Amino acid sequence: MSGAAVPRIELRRITKAYPSVVANQDISLTALPGEIHAVLGENGAGKSTLMKIIYGVVKPDAGEVLWEGRPVVVHNPAHARDLGIGMVFQHFSLFETLTVVENVALGLAGNPPLAALSRRITEVSEKYGLPVDPRRLVHSLSVGERQRVEIIRCLLVNPRLLIMDEPTSVLTPQAVRKLFETLRLLAGEGCTILYISHKLDEIQALCTNATVLRSGRVTGHCDPRAETPESMARMMIGKDLPHPQHGLPTPGVARLTLAALTKKAADPFGVGLEDVHLTVHAGEIVGIAGVSGNGQQELLAAISGETLVRSKLSITLCGVAVGRMRPGRRRRLGFCFVPEERLGRGAVPRMSLADNALLTAHRRGFVKRGLVRFARVRAFAQACIDAYNVKSGGPDAEAKSLSGGNLQKFIMGREILQQPKVLVVAQPTWGVDVGAAAFIRQKIIDLRNEGAAILVVSEELDELFEISDRLAVIAKGRLSPAKPLRDTNVEEIGVWMSGMWPGAKATVDTPPGAAEVPRALQA
Amino acid sequence: MRFKLEARPEPSRRMGYLSPVLAAALTIVAGFVLFSALGRNPWQAFYTFFVYPIHDLNGVTELLLKASPLMLIGVGLACGYRANVWNIGAEGQLVLGAIFAGGVALHFQGSESALVLPAMFVAGAVGGMLWAAIPALLRTRFNTNEILVSLMLVYVANLLLSWLVHEPWRDPEGFNFPQSKQFTESALYPILLAGTRLNLGFVVALAAVALGYVFLNRSFLGFQLRVAGLAPDAARYAGFNAGRMVWLGMLVGGACAGIAGMGEVAGPIGQLLPVVSPGYGFAAIIVAFVGRLHPVGILLASLLMSLLYLGGEAAQMGLNLPSAITGLFQGMLLFFLLASDVLINYRVRVVRPAAAAPAPAATTA
């Protein structure tokens, strides 16, 4: 790359207003060939809208887009792909009933032969360390694996500008490092990368340039390598970042016990649970780390009762054997659960927040003689909105009208305000901005200090190290012993993620996603 | 210039309500075209079809009489449809209700007891529920498709009724016609308005609408049905039993259809015949959807559908048109409704040719 290179992409005073909000106001941004450029901002800062304008999904109201020095109007994503722009979206667009290779084929022009395409997918996935079996059906993939498919889909067409919208939210640190190697490799080949994220450490490690957005406006440009996370956070949220207050645990009685929990995989590509043992006491937070797709979904569904296990004794909740109990009866014992999928599982997208409060909190006297007491439900929803600082149109706003972070705050609030004895949370802060994430983590810790037993399953190690008292690792459906946090570190947990903890049964297969772990650790 | 369908950012609430109105208007417009094509004066045909049938008290009571089973079944079906339980076999459940109620009436032939009618009511509901229980059981046990099973059971029910009136229950003094004895007074719904055929069944249907409203919009069970329909994973997460929702949706629909069948034999028909319904069970599906699965909407839609039945009869007599005209109008109404429903999620945008041109070559160079 010569220094006088024409910018790959240049935005001039882009403005886009929606009926209720100005998403982008006078935004300018320039990225050179081979540059990894961060677009930094909280949820709702306008990052996604800006990227959609570049990708032709959204038309700007004003401003200019220059592609390799020439003004262009990007009409639609197909046009963008023709220009050489690829985008990996935060929300996946995959058909669940089709296989990986069929999904990829749908996004390509013409009618590529599937066998050849499968080989290409395997090639690309090996080259860039994104292991995925092209023949698997998408519905059986975890969120992390689905994201790999989306990334591979983009890389197949050799883009000259790659837009990554929050790509690392479900990857392990090792996998993130591997992805970064991939991205640096791409950048070295001359590809420009626009990297959208709110994770400051990642941006520092990867990007050479950053544009910071707040409330739809540019609030700063910087070289992330010359900044500290604190200084970038200040640019991003306009104030200093709060840090969760932890304190020492005071574990009490065992509230949740898994004993020899074994469950066969429900589908041929799924992961089963094998001889899982775990105890969570009152007043402690136990974290479960692991690469996505190693049995987390199955474990959570078994604990919540969404799938039943063979022996009622393998799960004990507050002293009651619940393995054969349905979710409603477990909740009656004081069990609350925040699932990974917020829309469609944790909340009904087309229902109001009040109705969504009723969904799980109905035991708080919201039903009398079979009829719903709507006034009480609304009051509870309003209390939840106030206490958790949920930005919404009030209790009548539809769940799907909320941003991911705000909906997560609402769901967390709904479950925590029920004062659970046992709270299980999956991916508490996935896709949530830093401010809200710190808030949610603090609420989890507060609940622990009030004496609840808490199990957090997360694919973000930083988060687990921040809030857990003890940490276990799940790999290929097996669970490691839970180690007190002070006795372990990121590197050890990283090794455990490949299934190699002391006393683990020797296995021939490596767990999904483990292949890159040892290499990444050497790096 | 061409038209383009563009996805709305969120479904239009206004179009949700306007779509049935638009569908009704388009049906009438298409009717005009149809009548003209058949060589009838469209204005006169319109009058004969839509106005003449309700120009006097007798007409209005007939309208309400025919609307009663439609709204009753429609409300019942809406309970299931809200939970994505697709009971298409209300016609069969109606027939079973008629058979069960008719069996009670024939067994107590000649009795003056005031309990005969309530017994028929219960028997009708039980008959409809039994018929609906078959697809419910097969779906919850073996994961069969309730659409197919409930639909196929309609034909079984019709043949069962046909056999009964041809063989065991045939009136021995009926000149060999395939029909049962006439029911006695105690087995008939009381007439509401002397000189007309409007009977207590109308009140029952209105009560069903009111109960349906409370059940669907105020009760916790109705809430669970809606959740199960909108987001099955959320229902499982919250601990609502999916199998129970299927049973509930099917049984409520079956009970309402069965009661409607009882109302036909205890009302305008007064005996068992080989055919006890002019397709109310199927028309009620259209009623439920035109009424947006909302009891009040269903009430209005049932009146419209009833008018189509009456108009069809009037068109046969007054305009010399074939009886298929009723089905034709029902079909058009459903067709236009489904077409109009596209506008809930999409809007029409006019695209000028210039704006639709492909990107200039220079930008891709």
C-alpha cells in the first residue's frame, strides 16, 4: 500500500433520520485500503445504521458515499457485493431448516454445485480457523457456530471492504485472537475492515484507527493503540465507566445440585450431556465457561425444565428432586431463568412489555380466578422499567421495539424482581453496551449478596472472571470441576475449554471449536 | 412506472382493521363485475343480493338465525387459531354435535321434561369435543397434522350421520325418506320473536361471543394460548404446557361447533336429516379470519357471511343464478382478505422507471 492511496471508502456528512430518532447526523469517515478501522459506540449510537447505509440496506437522507474515490449510490446489498463490500451482520440471516452449505449457496449468484461449495467452505473455514461442518443443519448450530457461517459466507467472495458488526460477542478469547489473525491477514491482503464494536480491549488489540459515535454524531477520532480503554469509554459514553463492586462470597446451603446428569443429544448433530456434577450454593455465583456448542444449550434446557431428564434425582432445586418437573413447577420453587435468546424465548416479540412481564412473573398475584389483573401487571412492568432503566415506550411498548440491551435489562429485571432463590442466566450481556453490561453485572452481584444462588453461563471469559466466585468449563457435554476464581486464570480455563482438565476422561474427539485453542495460546 | 411491495418497518395496526373492510368492499366490486358479465343489471343484482334479503323483519331475523352458528363456531375456532392450532374440521364437529343432541332428543321423544333441551346442549358439546379430541390426541401423542386429521374427519362425520338417518334412526312413518322423527316441543329451542324462526340459539351465540372475549383477552389461559401461538419457545420457557394448549384449542372449538350443530337440529331443522349444515363449519373459518380472531370482529363478520348465504338464496330465486353463487362470494371474500392482509406487513410504493435503473457503470469500474 502506498501512502498516497485513494481511500477505499469515504463518507461525507451522512445524515439519516427516522420518524422518532436521528440515527446519523453529519457523519464523516475515511478508511484506506488495508486499514482496520473501528466504529465505536454504545447500542443505539448509530453504528449499525451507518453500516447499513454503506451496505445499501438503508438510504441516507443527505451526504455522500465515495467508493475508491468515486461517488456512488449503493442501491441494495447485491449492488454492494458487486462493488466488493461484504458485511457480517450482528443478527444472522440463516434458514434454520437448511444445511450450512445450502444457506451459503442461497447467498451466491447462480446455482453453484453443493459438493464443490462444501469443499470451498471447508477450505476457507480451515484457512481462517472457523471450524464448521458444511452438512449440518443450521437449527442444530449454536449462536457462535452460526456466526462462523456468516463470516465464512462473506469471505467466500473475497471482499475489498468487510464490515463486521459485533463479530466477537460469542467467541472465546482464543477464538477472538484467531479471528484477529484472520482479519489482520485479510487486511495484509489489502482488504479494508470496518470493525463495529463496543469492546474497547478488542479494538485496542486490533484496530489502527477509530471513529467514535454517540447519539448519532461523531464524538471523536483516535488511534486506539495510543488510548486507554478508560479514555475511549469516556468518548463513547460521555462519562467514566462504572466498575462492579464484588465483595467476598458467603456461601450457604446448596440450592442447585446436578448429580450425574446425563442426557442423550436430541438430534444427530447435537451435543449430549455426560455425567455432569455441580453444586451452586446460596450466596455464590458459579460461572460456566466454554466455546459455544459444547452443551450449554442442553445443560440450560435441562436445568430450566424445557427438556426433561430421565432421572428426577439428577437435578435438585432447593432440596427437591426436579429432574422430571416441568418449568412452571420449578419456578414455583423459586427458580428464575434468563435464556440466551431474548426475542422469541425470553420475551414474546409481538407482545407488550406488560404481557411479557406476565409471562413468567404471573405467580406474584397477577392472576385471580383465572383472570389477569392487568393493573398489577402494568405496575410490575413499570417498576421493572424504572428500576432497570429500560429505555422504552412504557409497559405497552412491544418487546421487539426495544434494542437488544434494553430488552435484556427488562428480562433481567423481570426475573430478579421475582426475588429468586436460584437464578440461572445465559449470556447476561451479549450484545449489550458497556454501560448496561456493567449495570447488569452489578445487579447479578447484588442478588448474590442478598443470598441467591446464581449460575451464569457465558461465552465471554472477561465477564465470568469479573463476576464469578467459582468457575467451571463445559466441553463436549462434560463439565469440569468448579474452581475458586483465585486459584485459576484465563490461560488455564482456556486449556480446559479443550476438554483437558485434570481427571477428565481421555477422548479421541476434540470438542467443537477447540482446535484453535492450543495454537492461539502459543501465539 | 411500476408498483413495488415494500416491507413495512413494523406491521400496520390500522391495516389490520382496514383489511377486512377493504376485502368486503372488493368482494362487492367484484360482484358487480360478475353480475354484469352474467348479463344481469348489476344494480338490481346488488339490491337482490345484499339489500332485499334484509328489507323486512323476517329477513333480519333470518340473518341473525344464520349468523348464530357462524359466530358461535367462529369464536371457538379463534381460541385454537390464536394458539396456532388449526382446527379445520368444525363442520364434522358440528355434525357430531347434531348427532349427539339428536340422539338425546330421539331417546326422550314425547317427554315434556324441561331438562331435555339442556341435556341436548351438553350432549352436543360433548359430541363436538369428542370429534375434536381425535386430532388433538393424535397431534399431542404422535405429532400428526391436525389440519389433515380434522378435515378428513368431516367426511367420516357426514357418512356417520347419513348411515344413522338411513338405518337405525330413520322415521318408520317417514315414507322411507332418510330422516329421523320430528323432535317434540321440549327438544326445540324456544322462539324469541313470534312469527319468525329466530330462537334461543342466537342468545347462546351472543353469550359465546361475550365469554370468548373474556377468555381470549382477559383470562390467563387465553394469554397462554396467545403466547403459544406467537412464540412457542417462549411458552415452553415460561412453563406453559404446549400439549395442554393444543387440547384446549381443539376442545373449545369442538364444543362450540357441537353446540352449533345441536342448535341447528333443535332450531330451524327440528329433526335429523342427511345434511344438517350448509357448510357453516367451513364458512366459520372465514368468519374467524375476517373477524381478526377477535370476538367482536367475529360477530360482525358472521353477519356479513350470513348475508352472503341469504343473498345467494335470493339470487337463485330472483336472478335465476346457480346455488354455487354463495360459495363463490365466500371464496372471493377470503381471497380478497388474504390479498389485503399483505398490506399489513407491506406497503405499495410507486417506482418511476428512472429511479429503478441499474447503477451507472462508472461506479463499478
